Amino acid sequence: MQPSTELELPTPKPVFQDLLDLRDDTAKPLYQQLEDQLTRLIGDGTLPPGTTLPAERQLAERLKISRTTVQRSYNALRERKLLSAQGRLGSIVQGPGPRLHPGMDRLKGFTEEMRELGRVPSSRILEREIVNDRSIASIFGHSSHIDLLKLVRVRSGDGMPMSREIAWYNLERAPGLAQADLSGSVYAMLADLGAPLIRCDQTIEAAAPTPEECAIFGFERPVPCLLIKRRSYGADGEMLEYVEGLFRGDSYTYRLSLHI
């Protein structure tokens, strides 16, 4: 007799609402929790483009929440182009949209880049302080006593977080940055202060996001990203900026044109 063998059946994937965890013990409203969690599931591919989500009433019944809560979340996701309405059939996942293909033909900041690509740029400042950092000062070619403005921001296009950026600026060359409004383009502000950036040296490498960056991008698990390091210089040849920006790899690629 042949020995009997047992077939291993694949473990069924949980339906997506089983992955949602709406809580009552937090100040964040339920509709925002639902929007954030659906954004994460769409961003990490758990809900790929083309997936049909239940109609508002059906999802409300399954989650035991009000239909209004689901409706507000769905509407917000539709405004962000992550969902499209399909009437009584529910909503279709659109995903984060096509990959962005910014060119590398000239020096430009994130704000200008997003506008050229037809997206509305925005920034959220996570940290802003004047520091003395010996290792960063050495990158600028100065001793450790130099004052540097450290700026940590989340950069978004059409409301979607596209990058987490850590930048340092030489306050000896641009002291006006210390008190300037940096909610918009720092490059435009440098130009207004009489210290425009003229050129940069830039490297791009693959990198994995940290847990903090995963939370910013809405990744349930790490997704390969692009780490861009840039050294930017003014007209006098002095280095004004050093920046390390992590760009999400699921919707961002760089385009480079080469000529003989």
C-alpha cells in the first residue's frame, strides 16, 4: 500500500474588514480611523486597484458603525482619487495612481516638481530647530560650532505623503531662514533672501523605510523606497543645503534623459 499523504490547503486570506480595527478609546473620530486604515490597505497593496469595496450600508452593518461614518470615509477617499463610486455595487479601489516620473534635467525643489506634475504640493513640519552637529557640519566643510537649521518635513502631493525629508541649512550663508516661514518652498525662500541655489550633487539609492516612515506612508509592512541625498550650492560655491529624502517606491520613479 502506498503511504497516505495529507494535502496542505492554503490558509484563506482574511476579508479586508477583518483587518480594520476601529477603536472607541481614542480621540480620533471613527470616520478618520476608517479613512486612515483604508488608505494604508490601499497603499501597501492589500487592496489592489480594481478591488470592489462593499456599499456604504453593507460595510456599516459589518463593522457595526453608522452609515454616515462609512460615507464620510468613502467620500474623503474619492476626493483623494483612491476610490471611485459604483453606485449600489460599492466602490472600486483606484490605488495611489500612476507612478510619478519627475525629470532630473535641472535643479528644482519638491514644490516646483509637484506643480509640474499637476499635483498640489503641501508640507507638514515634524521638527525644526537650530543645531550644532559635528558630523553634518563636516559635510558642509565647517567645524562643529556652525549653526545649522535642521528641518524635518513630510512632503505630500494631492494630500498623499510622498516623502519624509531631513534637511540641514547653513545659517551662516542664509541667516534669514532661522525665522522664515518654511511651510512652503524653502528654495523659493532662499531666492527671496538673496541666496538662491545654483547647482547640486545628488545620489539615489534603494532603502527600506523605518517603522516611523511606514506609519507616515501608510505601509503595513516595509515597501522599497528611494533615498535621495542632495548637496546644494549657492552662486559663490558655498554649500547651503544637505538633505536626505526618502521617497515612497510604490508611486515614485525618476526619469533621466541621456544624450551623446
